[in-house]
Amino acid sequence: MKSEFSGLARAERMRPDEFARRVNAGSIVVLKHRRKPAAACIGAGCTTKINTNLGISLASPLKLELEKLRVAEMHGSDTIMDLSTRDTVQTLRTIIAHSEVPVGSVPIYSCLGSTSEDDFINAVEEHVKAGASFVTVHAAVLREGVRHAKKRVTKIVSRGGGILAQYMHETGKENPLYENYDAILDLMRGTGCAMSLGDALRPGALADAHDKAQLHELKVQGELVKRARAAGVPVFCEGPGHMPLDLIAKNVRLKKRICRNAPYYVLGPLTTDCALGDDDVNSAIGGAIAAAAGVDFLCVVTPQEHYSLPTLEGVRDGVIAAKIAAHSGDVVKLPWTRERDLKMSKARYALDWTSQLKHSLTRRKVGSANGSPCSMCLKFCPMNLMRKIKS
């Protein structure tokens, strides 16, 4: 394992033996592209990674989603998730073939309206066999958690959670993913596909954050992490969601403790419910705080999050915001990452625009020439004046 992950370990400034130890312990999970030599590692001591969601639906054809894939990769997304709601297996295969980064999926979107537990298990198996790098398994939402969620402002905002709540309501049975969890572990073991324990009861409003529904699911996630590790299946956990600033670090600490330091993947957190049309900014605020507190994996949130499928520009803006949030968190928890900021600052002082573009987190074009002040200050540029004074 040391030689297999030596390149990843070097990129994370970690000794290969320490990296391998953390992989074995489950505090690092390596997400591997199962068709190409690409991987992303998430977890303790690793830089914060970002994921971008896409997928076909009745409102979005495959061609457009593949364009979004290119945009996400161009701007630095570490992984992609296929959230297609139709033709799910074939679409997943196509996206995997076109993607240069690991691809995850949510298998049970094909199970809407099903009352057969076999449909849910088969869906997971099909996605694993199709080559997903990781699959979301909403095994931690139980009937008791759904009862708590009924008291919420927004009830359940996860599509997977809604599908399972409907199944439990119509059949009177427990979550089939929980009831058949050992069978799911058996079919995933040794495949190279990791499990992402879904947060079907993530809060969709500040008023619902850290309520009984969320905490009940969190406790079950902790149990399921232990069982996955015992079965030899790499596992990480998903989290909220909408959450006020003062609860984010508390949530991260609690999640890490209950889930045995499994890598933590969050949507946001969104720090206000009132940023309609600008939720990329909203998410970046919470994401930076979460990453600094120990979150390992951020989900890109686009400006269109609460009212439509994202545009190409929305995907770009969401990825850029998430990259900035991830790095902002890293400079707190991984001081070595500040080296990039120092290089950027030195280049900025030198008016070295070529180097600034090299060290920038984003792919923006600037019109200034090396050695020339930008149009913000021109002859009033204080750094230019200080260089003249120094000389």
C-alpha cells in the first residue's frame, strides 16, 4: 500500500507510511477513478477536496451535462457526482468514460415509487459494477428519524431521503438500505468503490439545524461506519446543509467523534436561508469555516441551488467559490498550504502578473503587463512607490 499511495502522500506532504496507516485506520479514504489513473484523497491531514454535482434529468440532456463536466474539471473540481434521475446506469457509464477525475453517484434515484427492497439493493450493485468511485448510501435514515423530521420547517430536503421516507410510509417497513446493510457491504467489498453514508435528514433551514432528526441520523451513521470498516469497505460521511455559523465547528467536532474520525463531506453548510440566487457565496462562507474546523470534502453549491438546474456559468462560479473556501480552510488546519499565499503575495508586490496567475486559485485573465501597476491604482500604486523608496 505504501508504494501504491506514495504519490498521493507526497502531494499531501505526508510520509507514505503515515498515509498508509491513516488509510488502514479509515481516517483517510482514497477515491479512485476505476477506469483511469486518477485519484483524490480525503481525510485527516489531506487538503480539502471539492466535488461537483451534475446529471441528466427531464430538463437537462446528456450533452449539456458533459459540458458542465468539462467546466467543473477546468476550474479544479477534484471529483464529480452523477445525480441523474433517468437512464441512471448508462448515464453513469458515459460520465465515467468522459471524466478525468473520480466519479460518484446516488443509485437509489431510480427507485422513486418502488416498494421492493430488492430494487434498492440492485440499484447500488448496478452502480458499483458500472464503475462508480463512490456511491451514496442513505442507510442511516430510519423510521424514527423520519418521525422527528415531520416536525421541521422544511421536513426532508434530500431526494434520497424523500424516496426512502415514501418507501417506509407505503410499506410500513424500515429503511431497506439499513435492513440490508451487510449485503451492501458484501457487494462493495474489494471493488475499489467507497461508500458515502448519505445524510437524508440534513437540515434544509437554519431552524432545523442540529435538531432531533439530524442527530438521530448522525448517531446511526456512527454505527454504520464501524460496520463498514469491519467489513473492509472504505467509508466517509455526509453532512449538512443549512446551519448558522455558530453551530458549524460544533457539528464538525461531534461528527468526527461519533463517526470515528471518518472523512466528512458537507453541502455548504449554507449559513443563511435568504441568499436565493447567490448560494455559491452563501456556501463558501460556511464551507470555509467547516474546512477550517476539520471538514475534508466540500460539495460545490451553485448560484441556482434553490431554484433551477445550474447553468454552465453557475457551475463555474460554484466551483471557484468552493475552491476558495477549501483553501481558506486549509491555511488554518494545514499551515504548509500558506506557502502558495506567500508566493502570491511576493509576486503581487513585484507586479509579476505571470506568477500571480500561476499561483491563483482561479483561472481569471488580467490585462496588466509584468512590472506595471493595475488600473485600480496606476501611478498611486503603494507597492510600486515602496519599491522606488527602497531602491
